[in-house]
Amino acid sequence: MSGQWVALLLLAVAGFLVGGVWSTWRNGSRGLAAVLTFAALLSIGGAVAWLA
């Protein structure tokens, strides 16, 4: 059961990061948006790997 909580937390962090990507992309900071995209993808990958 605790593993599911970790995966859920990672997915929540990924959602937060995707919101940051959207915000920074619209404000014109493309470099920071790329870094946040990479972090969001790592978080999603970690959640999937944790559940596997």
C-alpha cells in the first residue's frame, strides 16, 4: 500500500510541474519550460517504474 502512495505523490508532483511548464511557456521563458518538462517526465517515469 505504501508504494501506491509514493507513486501517487510522484504523479501529483508531475501535475504541478506540468502547470509550471504551461505558465513559464506562456510567459516566454522557453529554457525554464524545457527544464520543467524534463523534470515532469522524470516524475512520471518514476511513478510508472515504482508501480511496475
